[in-house]
Amino acid sequence: MAFKSDSKPSVSNSDENSTLLLAAAGAVSPVNELNAINRAALCKTATVVHVQRNDVVKPEGAHRWMMYLVEGTLSLYLGKEEVGTLSARSGDALTPLFHDKGAYQTAKTNTVAKIVKFGREQLDILLREQQKNAIQVVDVEVGELENLVFDDIVAAMAASDVRLGIPDAGAKKILATLPGVSGIPELAEIITSDPGLATLVVKAANKIDAANAEATTSIRGAISRLGVEATRRCVEESLMENTLVPANEVIEGRMRRFVQRSTLSSALVQVLSNDVPDCKADVASLAALTADIGELVVLTYANGHADRFDTEAELASTVDKLRIVISSWVMSTWDFSPHFVNVSTTAREWYRNHTGEITYADLVTGALLIIQSEMPDSADSSIPSADNLLLARRLQQAGIDLTSPGDIVKAATSHIMSVQSLLKAG
């Protein structure tokens, strides 16, 4: 992929470097996540390094700098052995040099090359501030039922008392199993059996040293941060406060399908992540479990107005209109990782023109497409077929074939059965 710039080249060396820096900033990851103003601010402290034939490029100061090859070619060495080459304007050149320190230790050029260096700490600060200040406008046409549920959610958010309904049957199984579980792996499996419970445990973990600690990105990470005993107490309290008995068959059916879809999606992304080295299975699992958490919030508060939801169509319409808005709102308020918030807002953008590396949002989208193809939620589902979708083609390039999902579903189902077996043992 070539670097592009809207700026016109200048004859001065300073302007030429500025053009090169701006072009690189708009193309390389994760610098390209900054908006134009912040990219320009980052470029003011960035530099262009001219590499000569006898120069050796090393990862000194890699904690301070993110370096990218923008012109020429580098030979990569592990010790004295040449282990590869890197060319400017290639896909690999869009990621920082030495981001995988085990792959190579030094780099040289046989001719000349240019490297741009961006300040890592400044980039992190700008990304955090940009996320805090981001404003997203969502235009949703709502009616009386949506407003009825939304007003209850707003009141609960204002009181910091949002509930996530956990079906009573599942809650009873978890409570029965919990006393016999002591290890982190088994405890994590129990928690991930219910998306609402998983979300509440992560919410609790995020409160630990919230001012200094990074957001929790996996259930095992949440358990480690809380401690096993504190996690067990959190599970018990969450179940007691959030166990929900559906008030009618329409809500009961939709909630059952939500839990099934979320847990299957969580298992599917763990399988899909095996083909994407940069995506961790446990992080992907949590991203899938929480991606549609807004739907659970809507169902929880719709249950208080069960007499107004007589048909599946009425409930489905309310869920579809509010799900994404509530998901991102709740997760942002509960200090979830910005990456997870992005999954909740992006995963259902079926027709997006995908470029760059595979992300957790892509894996969750892939899982939802597989579920649609194998077990559609309803006859008039809004989830399209994977055939001819640009994202599906991009995933296929990474080794994930959504048009033949049989083996993926089989592997995911096997994982779910092992978790259910653990619960039944209780």
C-alpha cells in the first residue's frame, strides 16, 4: 500500500520531510487512528531518519519511538543471520519496526532507505484524549415503545444502577456449580457461560485502581485483578441482584436466543482467532460476549413493560433500534477498553469496505455471519449472507472461510458443550 498525501511536495528539504511525515501518519498503524489535527501535532515532534549502506538499525529506544520504513528496502537480521526483507509501500511496512522483537534484532540496507520515527508516548496520549473527546452521532427513528424502555435505562444510568438480566435457570446452575470450583480456568469458564455475568465481573475489575490500571481485556485477567475469592463474591452478588424471570414468552424467547448467540459467538471467535496471530483468543472471547450487551440491557428493562410487547416483531424492532447505542454507552461508562467499545459499534456494519489488519470487530462480525448462515435468528433477520461481502473476502485471505463454516461451528460447539458439562456437574 502506497503512502498518500494531500499536500504538494516542496523543493525545500524541511517541507519535503513534512510531506513525508504527514503521508506516513495517514497510512501507518496505529498512527492513522488519529484525526487530522492530532496527526499534524504528532508530526511536529517526529523525525525522518536517512539510513545509509553501512548503518545498522536497532530497536534502541523502542519504548519511546515507533519507527516505520517509508522509502527503500531493509534486510532483517537475527544475530548474523539474514531472516527476511522489508520493502517500503508493502503491507508489513505499515506496522512499526521491531513490533515483534523475536522476529529480528537489527536491520540494514544495501543502498539507502528512509525511516520515520513517531513518539510512542505522545501517540498514546493523543489517542486517549481523542477517545475521551470523541462525539458520535447516531440517528435512530424511535417510537413509543423505544422511548418507554430508553427512559427507564436513562434513569438507571443516572442512578448508576443499570441491571443486566441473567436468566434464572442459568443463574441457578452457576450458583450450584460455584462452591466446587477453585481454579481460575474453571471459574473463567463458568463466568463466560453468561454474557451479562461476564460483563459485570469485568465492570468490577475495571474499578480496581481505575485511575492507573488499563482496562481489563479478558475474564482471566479480571479474575487475576480481583482475586479468586473476590471474584466468587462478585459472581454471587451479581447473580442475586440481576437474576431475571422473563414476564412473558416473547421476552423469554428473545433472551434465550441472545444468550445462545452471545456464547456461541464467543466460542466461534476463539476458533477464528487461531488464524490471526495478532488477536488473542481470550480477548476475542470477551469482545464477542460484550459486543451486543446493549441488547441485554434493553431486554432487561423491556421486561418491566412486558404487557406492551405482545409480538416478537415489536420486541425485535425495539432491540434493533437501541442495541448499538446502549452497548457503547454502557461499556464506555463502565470503563471498558476502547477496542471493545469499537467492537460494539462496528461489528454489525456488514457492508464496510475493509482494509488493513484483521481486528476483533472483524472476528465478531465473522462469527455473527456464521451464526446467521447456520442458525438464523429469524426469517427476516437483518444479518446478510457472507457471500460477496468485502469483509468475508478479507477474512478469507487470512484463512477464514465463512462460506464453509462447518468445521468452525463444530470446534466452537465442542467448547460450549465442555462448559455446559462443567455447569451440570454442579
